[in-house]
Amino acid sequence: MHQVTPPKKVTAAKTLLQVSGIHLQEAGSWVLQDISFSQEKRQKIAIAGETGSGKSTLLQTIAGLVQPSSGEVRFAQKRVKGPQEHLIPGHPGIVYLSQQFELPRFLRVEQVLQYANKLGPGEAENLYEVCRITHLLPKRTEHLSGGERQRIALARLLLSGPQLLLLDEPFSNLDMVHKNILKAVIRDISESLQITCILISHDPQDTLAWADEILVMQAGKVIQRGTPEQIYRQPVNVYTAGLFGDYNLLPSTKAKVLTENPGIKEKEKNMLIRPESFKIVSAVGRGLAAKVKKVSFFGSYYLLEVALLGLTIKVKTEARDFKKGNIIFISVDPEAVWFI
């Protein structure tokens, strides 16, 4: 395994969160294995990985809700104690929004928030505007939609004035309208309220455009850490590549044909190319001939499945004049090629 870019060093003054050597063993199995990373104030970190990779457990450990077997979490230079050391689990300044949040029933939203409020009147009103819930204050909680309930639960946590917000799959089970509203809310929480965030999501569209840095987890380990562009364009393995969208993997024996292109060096490794990295060219001799097997429409683009080198290759294009059976010619830029 190789790391694309080593984590950058940060000074203690800027470091808000320091996770060092976290291990967690449950029922004889390792849930978390040697997790270490740091986070600066207002740095946006996303955590990606398949179900069961340890993402939620890591967030709960950071929040002080799960006791690690070894290692430590330090927040604002203070050690975060686990539930075995605290009568009431949790740590001041850190809030965690789980996927199973609950709101009191048969109360108006303003009552629910009033009981949790530790901010001044002006600050609370600003928070309600950021969370897009001002118009919901007179409503009763049982009359809210799922997306509205989630924003209320988020606002209730933020009324404690935290420095770090941990979001566990906040976009799951939301329709596109409420998902886009919540994305705007999370953006403004970071920019307007200056609250640092860590977010878990399965959808690459939720993380690539938002995060400053992404941690990829597999089987309880962080296997890659880098900027969204590094993670997407230079994945450490096919597991990471698949988490962030479609890809083409050409065995080294097949990839040799593409290494004839200027700037692409031959390596004894598999070649990874994203579908949008292929270019459809018009002239014979400028690209490789491929036969279109399938055309799928995705609104802003078409995804072509083409036969090339005995493989089925995915090619993304905005052009709309391709049909099954067409012969096209494709090429790829050297900077779009990655070997794993």
C-alpha cells in the first residue's frame, strides 16, 4: 500500500483535534486499528468507507461516546475521556448527530429549542436562520418532515455552542430537496458560525465538493488520506476508486496499447482511468477504435459502454449523437492516467 500524500504537519496552536493510535477491540475483533490524524480549526474533514469499515465508531470515539482499547483523542489540548471514565458520556465542545436522532413529541419546535439553548437571543436567532428553521418554530414536532426534523435536531445540538460538529451520514434517507437544503446548512455552519466539522457520507457528491481532506477507511483502518482531488484521481487501490465513482481498470497487458500515446510511460501495473478522462476524437489515427455497446442518459451527460481491447470500457460524454453499434475513436491525456 502506498500513501499519495503524507498528512501535513500542523502547529499545536492551530490543531483542534488530535487522534493518536486509536485501537478498539470488540468480541475479539478489531473494529478500529491504529487510527491517527489531526484536524485544524475550521478544516472540513470527510470520512468515506463501506458499511462496517468503522466510520461511525470512530466518530463516536472522538465524541467520547465509545471507549477505545488503546490510544487517545485530544480536543483543544485536553484528553477526551470515554464512557468508562464519565458518568455522562460526551465531551464539552463536541456534539455528535447520529443517524437515529430523536425529538420530543407533542411540543412546539420553539419549546424544544428553548430547553436546549445556551446562547444569547441574537445568537440563537442567527443559528435558526443558518439552519433554515425560523419558519418552523411554531410547529409541533410531530408535524415535521424528516428533513425538517433533522435540521431541528442539528440546531438543538448547536445551541450548546460547540467547536466541533460530528455528522454521521446526515444525508441518508433525504429527498433531493431536503438534501440540498442540508448541504447549504452544513456549509454555512462552517463558514458563518465557524464550527469545525467532520462528516461521514457514502455519496461522493456529498464529500468531494465540500471537504478539505478525506479519510478513507477499510476494515477499521485509514488506508488513504488526502485532498478530494488526490483521493479521486490517485486512489490507493480499487476499493478507494470505487467509493468515489465509476472507473476503468486496464490490466497491464492491455494498458500497453495506451502507453504508445506520448507522455504515458509503460509500467507493470494496472492502469486506472475515470470515464470522463477519455476523449472522443474525430479522426482515425488519433485514437483507438471502439464499438459502442450501450448508451445511458444521466441528465447532464451520457455514459457509453464501449468494446475496446477485449474489455468493456466506460466513457462519459456530453455529446448526444451516439448509438449502439457506432464505431468511435478514443484517447486519453497522460495526466488522467493512474497506475495501481
